[in-house]
Amino acid sequence: MRRRAPRDFEPETVIYDFSKHCPCPPICCPCCCPIPQRDPESCCIAQIKNLIIQLISLFSTQTTISVTVTTKSGAALIGIPAALFSTGTDFGVFTLKNASGEIIHAIPLGAIAAIYVPTSAGLSSITYLPVPLCPKPCDPCSEAAIRAYLATVPPTSTVNFLIENGIFASGRLYRNEYCLAVITNGTGYPTFVQTCSAEDVTITAPYNG
């Protein structure tokens, strides 16, 4: 009996129509398709991390400014910015300390919904990450739509954010950045709202903070 020669089979090839699967510029599509399954809030982590590094630089050496970090579960954690711990392969952990320098909270960046700072000192010096050249449009995150909506808000209006688990944050819109809205109260103190966590945005006028 003669044996048949072995046959080589090419691996199955999947062809994606980028115009249908990727709502980003054609130059970006090879790096974002096929559509990945990612954490809906992951598109906001880099901006939060960038902010926290600057808050640590501004306030870690003083003992009078305690920020309030609101988590997505609704907890309000208060302390002085201390440090950012990261292995380089994860989002990292933001630590808060008391006036004696003792670490009292270690908060995963992915748990942060908003950060309130009870001073306007240093606010104008904070810089923000721009929209990436190739954002990840396959993320199930409405960041770009929220940012476009906030761009229509009159400067004298109050923006009211309903965040996860019934958390509210209200104020006048100071900055409308990639993944981050900065609102200020009547004294000019800022709250940095992670917009990927927003569940509702309402506008009232005039500003009454």
C-alpha cells in the first residue's frame, strides 16, 4: 500500500473590514483590531495616574492639605498625597498619609472616581495628557462623547456628575480634558472627575456653588 504524502494546511485567515470594525483613522486600525475585550474604565487610568504624580509633587511635603479620594464604591478617603506604587505592568496604587507621615490608605488607581483638593494653589500648573494619536476606540467607554458634550456647556453653568453608586460631584467646569473633567466650587477648589465613571451629566444655570 502506498502512503499518501503529508499535506500542509495553511492556518485559518480572518479578514477584518477596518471601515466597519474600527471607528478610528485607517492608519490606526491595524493596532486596534480585532476588537479587544478591555476594562471599560481602562482608557481613563493613564490620565488619573498623570494627575496623581503631580498632586504628589505639589502636596506630599506639606501637612495642611489633605485631598479626598472618592472611590467607585462611594468611600471618601482623606489624606495627604504620599506616593504612587507601580510594578510597571499594572495601573498602580495611590497612597495617602496623615500629618505624622504614616500611610493610612493605599488606593488602586482603577478604584478612583474623583479627587477633591481643598486649595486652588497649583491648579493652574497641572498639565494633562492629550488625546492619544491612536486612542483605543474599541474600549466600551464613552469618553469622547462625554468630552464633546461638556464642550457645549456654557461657562456660567453648573455641571452635575452622577458617578457610580450614587456619588455626586458638582461645580463650574474648569477644564475638559481627555478622560478627566475638572470642576471648581465657589472658592475655586477643584474636583477631578474620572469621566469614564460618569453615569449621568446634568447642567444647571447659573452657577450656584
